Amino acid sequence: QLMKKHRLAPSYEGVKPEVLKKDAERGSLIHKEIEEFNLNGEVGFTKEVSNFKDYIIKNKLRVDFSELQLYNDIVAGTCDLILFEGEKPIIADIETTSKLHKEAVSWQLSIYLYLFLKSNKIWYKVMGKYEEWKGQAFHFDKYGNLTVVNIPLKPIEEVERLMQCERNGEI
């Protein structure tokens, strides 16, 4: 809602409600299966979770958080993944849209990272400064194929400016 209000989210105007509903149900199922895999190693029945598992294992990634709820006094959301490639922290989003909206994902990941690091000062010390993080999108096409895309994060000053604009009622 915050991103939509500030015109940072893609518009799905003109897409039929039944198409949006079907796509949302597919996305929810894939998120749930990936979360189950991350929590207990259970591989569901979708091609997407199998491809996710293979990628994580092949690239020796460690998932520390999956579907982590984050918030502050003005915004809340659920971060899909916080993982590590060796010592390198990564914040990532699982995308099942037909087109990857990189700019919107960049804002989303940047907001989540800001909230994550601000939620507990210990995270900032243990998991690295904002600038040390890498953003990624795990994008699944309609056939379940996975493409992992590096997503540049917004400077922390831009995220803080967005938060201040929201507090001030400015767009």
C-alpha cells in the first residue's frame, strides 16, 4: 500500500480480476511451499520449489529467515528471504509475475532491509551494514522456471526520505 500510494508499485489496472486472483493463488502456493522447504526441508509438489531447492544447494546458500514479518510505526510487510552466500548477506523476494518489475522490487527489498536492520540494533552489528547487503529476486516464469536476478538496493537515504514523506503526508 505504501509503494502504491507513492507510485512505486506497478499498476495492474486493466488486468481482469479473475486473472489477478488466479495469479495470486499461484503465488501464495509457491511462497508457502518455499517457506515449508526453508523451515523443515519438505519439498512440495511444484516445479518452482524443486528449482528453488536445487538453486540453494548448488550455490551453497543458507536461508536464515523465510516469510519474516517486519514493521515500524508506518509500514508493515513480509520479507520473503534473508539468506547468506558465505558471509555475504542477501535480502530476496520471490516473484511469480509474468514480468519482473525490477524498480518496484528494488524499493520493496530496500524498505524491508531498512525495517530489518532498524528492528533490532544487534542485526546491524551481526549481519552487516545496509551498504554491504545484496538484493535478489527469485523470479519464476509461468512454466516454473527460475531466474535469479540481482536487484540493486536503493540508498538508505532514499528509504529514509520515503519514510519521512509518508510521516509528513507527502508523496
